[in-house]
Amino acid sequence: MNKSVSRRTLYPRHDARRTGRLRVTDIHEIYWEESGRPDGLPVIALHGGPGGGSSPEMRRFFDADRYRIILADQRGCGRSTPHSELSENTTWDLVDDIERIREMLGIEKWVVFGGSWGSTLSLAYAVTHPERVYGLILRGIFLITDAEIQWFYQSGASRLFPDAYERYVAPIPEDERGDLLSAFHSRLTGDDRQVRIEAARAWARWEGETLSLRGPKTRPPRFDEDSFVDAFARIECHYFMNGGFFAHDGWLLDAAARTLRGIPGHIVHGRYDVVTPLSSAWALKKAWPDAHLSIVPDAGHSSLEPGIVDELIRACDAFARRFA
Ligand code: STX
């Protein structure tokens, strides 16, 4: 009756069984790991940002007795090297890396799981290699449209979080605040190390403080570490300045409508997601009739909001029963 008492929670912590590094270009090497059941249903869990890196908590959405769980740090972040590197770092490079990992591990087909930027990359991968995907489990849908970028990095979310927004824009002089994305980009890619790190801290903190329903005081500890924020801010800003490296605004939604028919999906999205508003999830669900959308009534953007965890675990369990 009271849904909150029967909410599912994360599976127990478990270690990676196997880790490795894959050289994908002359400069980039990426970290990957495998955990769970060696002959289980393969799943790749794609982290957010871009530039966020994977975390051990991501393993805990999956039943380790049923899933073979693959995690990887995307180019330039987490344990991948060189840290914070922007060259040869595009959506389509990451899609290729996912294929390289799949081939290396001898996996024919897998479940693809991702939240936020992880949902963007999951969709980009699935529309490129639909035959490799059993199904998609996506949270906090983000299509990298101009409207979404404008909402979060310029004005929109600013109206709901004016306190955090003031801290976000602080490193940018008033006469440059008309185009915050460009103002941050020039500082994050400039030669002045102090300016770069101040900009990165402000950029990352904005996201950390708006991520969860409970607001600024609950920002995750990683958002206070300089090495994390540098890669996170630089890589995010680089991708968003380039429109996600999609051919035109709205490309990903069009591609999903063309390509995903017949591929099952679970979309989970918080009603009060301020980072990536619900309208993108709604548009995606309409464009892709095989997807089921769960709107969580009491959640923001974070994957760890209790109602989001509950829905994601149910979706992962349902796919394990269906495809294993
Ligand atoms: N970026 C949204 C995103 O993908 C606009 C994202 N935000 N925070 C994260 O990812 C982490 C918690 C994974 C760092």
C-alpha cells in the first residue's frame, strides 16, 4: 500500500573479478572491469557526465548472481588516461570504444544501462549497433538538445536554484554571462591553471548541488575533488559546446524513432529532475513505443534517489528474467 515501505534498494557491494586497460588510440587508454556471474546476462553500465567516471555503486543495480556486469571509464576520466584529455574525445569515439570492449570480451549482445549522459551514450550506441542490444535501461534522459543545455547552463534551472546559481556564475564577469557555456569553455580550455580550476569547481558544484531532490547540502563528495571536477567540467563543456557531436539539434530523438522499434526499453525519470527535465523522457517514450516510462513522483536527477533506485532495480530484474 505505502509504496515507500516496499521500495527496492541497491544490491550488496561486490568487487570486480577482473579489470584491465584497453588502448583505443595512440593517446587514449581506457579502464574497464567485470563483475558478477561469468556466464550471466551481459550488461554494460555507462556512466554520466560525460567525464564523470564509473563508480563501484554502479555495480549494485544488478543481481550479481544473474548478471555479468561490465563497467568502463570513458576517455579522459576516472582511471582512463590521459586524464581530462579532450582530443580524440567525441560521442562517436566512445561508441567505438564500447564496441571494442564488447569484442574483446566475446559478448554477442548485451543489456545497455545508463543514466543522464549515460542515457545519451546508450542511445547513441543503440542507434548505431541495434543488433547488439537486448534492451535499454535508461535514467534521467538527456538528448543534448540546445533547449536542454540552455535550461541547465544558462537560464531555467537558475529559477529553481538561485542560491546555487549564484555560486555557479561567480567566476564569470557580468559582461560574459549572456553565454555561460562559451565563457566557461574558454576558461576550462585556457592556459591559466588557476582560472581553469576555479571555473571547473564552480561548474561541477552547480551540478552537484542541483542533482537531488534534497538540494545543495547533499552534493556527493566527488564534487569536491579537484581531479574529478577538472575532467568532469572540461569534458562536459567540450561535449556540450559541440552539441554532443550530433549532426543537428534533435538528431538523437529522430535516430531513436527510426531505429529503436522492437528494442525493449525501461526509462526511469524523476518528476523533479532539474538537471534534465522530464520533457525529454516524455518525447523519447513517444518516439519509441517499445519503451516503458516510469515517472518517479518524489525524485530529482540522481541515480541514488530512493524512488529511482527502486524502479531501476525492478527494471534490471525484469530484464534478467526475460533474457537470461
Ligand atoms: N550532466 C549530467 C550527467 O550525466 C549534464 C551527470 N551528472 N552528474 C553525473 O553525471 C555523475 C554523478 C555521474 C558525476
